[in-house]
Amino acid sequence: MKNSSFTNAIIQMQYVSRWKEFSPRYKDNAASHSFRCASIAIMAGIIEERVFGNPLNKLQLAARALLHDLNETVTGSIKYVTKKDAHVADHIRKLENEVSKEIVSYLSRSLQPHFYDYIVDAEDESYIGRLVQAVDSFDAMLFCMREYELDANPYFASKYEQLRTELAASSCPSIVWLLQALDTDAGVRQFLDHILNLDLIERWGGSFNLIPDNDATHSFRVAAMSLFNGLLETERFGRPGIDLYKLLGKSVMHDIVEGVSGDVASPIKKSSSVIREAFERYEQEVARKMVEQLPSFFHDEMMDFLVNAKDDTYEGELVDIADKLDALIKSNLEMRNNPHYGEKYYGQLVHIQHHYENPCVIFFLAYILHDLTYDHFVR
């Protein structure tokens, strides 16, 4: 059992670069991409169910979209044209499959069947597997669209047109619906823009950071840890009643509001109870307005995921826990090079120890945290 190795892979995702050989205006990485894919998959799942009457497993869809590229922490981001080359395609698929299986093998046995499905089988030939593939391409199209709209690089204009043409012929109706709504529905376009641009919201401003961070990479880590923690408590500790789909939706979407509000430092937000409540009301109102711009069939789930991300439900508490554990990991990795983060680390650790007795927190502190030091992380 090497659960810390799984967590390490989650952290390393932000170092897997995408598109870099084409000199994009905006840098991209596997963590940001996977956050966006999970967000788009949540939208696609709602569309499949509410618009087309296809009640698929929305947890499976979102979890696969979130973790489908985790093997790239070992293989790197292999170009699409290389993956399709007749000489190496089979070898690449075999390698990716082996790496995915190894990552799953690090986990507790009770968790392995779930993560085997979410990682190893993420892009299989089932309908959900094909939908994950389409979501992946849809995100690539959005990235290329932003590049060609804001820069003069001809590669991204050409790639955008290619991907859009391919997606228009998709066998997944939710993808075709999203493609059409991108042009015809201002609310959907704006929401997709918020998802796409969350990587522009930098975190930990005002501090020297050895490890850069933004809201998209952070949201990926929080979602992956929330899913891990929810399954851990369900499967290993026998806690009943956790709605894993709701947990994943809340954790993926919990910071999308910061695309409008920005990332206000926590000490400012929480400097007094009055200020904390004012910021909570402000962010909830911004999130509510975001959701209200979407077609009405999105409202119930998206209100829960955005407006009530950290509510009083157990799922909301698990999102808050993963958010705080991510800050603890960040401080742990930075404090070797910046004493300022040493204070943050110990303050966050004491807060977590004094406020949470959840099995997933005790498990993290006992079995995972000590392996996430800078020395273990940089190999």
C-alpha cells in the first residue's frame, strides 16, 4: 500500500506540460486540463440525462474525466499524432495501460476496483469511455479557441477548426449540444469561459513560491483528494450515505466563482466573523448569478455544486477538508525554501488536528502527509 504515491501523482500532474512545442500564449498542463475535463463532463452528464433522456452513471463519467490522464505523470504528454502512428500506437497504449495499473496498485485494496475503472478503463469503448474521449477533445478545442482568438499563432486556428469539425460529427449528443450552445447560448459560453480561464487565477500571491499554483490546478487536486477520501471512508471505514457524485461535483466546481471574484487571501476573508460572512454572501451571490445564466435544467445540480459547495452536508465538509489538506501540502512543499510557509504549515496542521476527526483526515495525517515532503516529491 502506497497511498502517498497516488497523492504524489496528483500533485505532479501540474508539471506535465501540454502544447508547449507550439508556443501557446497561455501555458497548459495536465492538472488544469483534467479539471476542465471533469467540469465539462459534469455538464455533459446533466445534458445527457435532462435533454436526451440518457440516465448514465454521472459519477463514473466525471471521475474518469478527472483521472483519465494520470498516467502522464510517468509517460509525459505524448502528442496525438504520435499516439496514432502505426509503428508505435500499440506500444504506447500498452505502456499507458501498464502505468495506469501501477498507479492503481499503490492504493488500498478496497479502493482499487473503483480507481481501476476511473484510471485504467477511463477511455475504453463503452459509451462513457467514448464520451470521456469526446470531452477531452472538446477541452482541447476550447484551449485552441482561446489561443487563436487572443494570439496570431496559425497552428491553433487550424487545430480549432479541425477539432470543431470532428466534434460536430460526434456520436455523443451532449457534445454536439455543447458545441452548438457555444455559439447560440451566451450563458453556456460564459460558463465555459469561466472554466477555461480559471488557470489565470494565481494562488498564494505575495509569497515567494517555488511551486506555482492556480485555481485550476488546485481544483483538480481538491477534486481528486475528495474522491479518494469519500471512497476511503465508504469502502475502508464503512461510513454509509456519502453521495460521491455530489462530492465530486462540489469539489470540482468549488472555486469557479473565483473566476469573477479573484483569489482573496484567506487571512483577509477570515479576519473577522463580519468580513467572513460578507465574503461568503458575495461569493454565493456571484455563483448564483453564474448558474442563473445557464439553461434551467442545469440549475438544481449547479446551484448545489457552486453556491453550496461547502455547505453543512457531509459532502460539503469533505470538500472543505480536501481544500485545507491541499493548503497543508502546499505549505509542506514550500517551507524548505521559504520560512513564511513554515508558519502557515504548522498553523494549518494545528487547525486540522483540532477541528476534524474524520477517518480520512486521520488516515492522511498518519499514512500520507509524511511522504509528501520536498525531498520525496522531487526525484
